[in-house]
Amino acid sequence: MLELVAVFAIVAILAAITVPCASRVRAAVSAAEAARRLALVLRSAQAQAQTTASPVRVEVTPNGEYVVCGHSGVEIESGRLGAAVSSTYPGGVLEFGERGWAGLPGATSPRAGHFDVQGSSRSVIVQLSGCVRCA
């Protein structure tokens, strides 16, 4: 009987150590997945702008929700990334022009910027050339 109590005590200690570690790893994996998802959303919006030869606007809120709208304001796609996001674009809004260059809504010149996904060291970078990459 004493051996059984000792085994339960050891199992309880191991569980107390591993559960918090596992949840931190899960959060980091989730944030990294959110960064990859955001990169795909931006690339898709860029391709849509080039295909239709009209601007496509992407808005990413600080809580990780995003909306992609066409030139006429019609929603193309929306969803949740599953992680908080901050951006160098004011209000988290950028617009891809018909050549695929990202800029501020209504602007004629391209603007580089990035989105930082909280909970990971991942950023989604939008370069002046229009290249969207996850770093």
C-alpha cells in the first residue's frame, strides 16, 4: 500500500512539471501556425489583386481576426488567426495594388511593413517588391 502511494506521488509530481511545459510548447506552435496562415492570407490577397487587376484590401485586427475585401468592398475572405497580431501598417490595414505591391489604402506608392505574431518570434514581412515571407 505504501508503494502505491509513493507511485501516485511521483506521477503527480511529473504531471505538475510536464503539463505547464506542454501548454507553453502548444502556444508557441499555435502562434507559429498563425504566422504561416497570415502569410498565406496575404499571398492569396496579392494574387487576387494581380488576377483581377484591381486593389485588394487586407485588414488584420490586434486580436488576430482578418478580412480581405475586393475593390468594391465585397468581402472575399475572413477568419481568425488564433493569435494576437501587431503591425507597422496603421490599423493593420494594407492594400495590394494591381501589380501586387503592398501599400496603404488609396496610396500609389508601395510600402514595406510587417506583422508580428504574439507568442512567437515569427513575423510576416511584406517587402517593397511585393514579396510576402514568414520569418
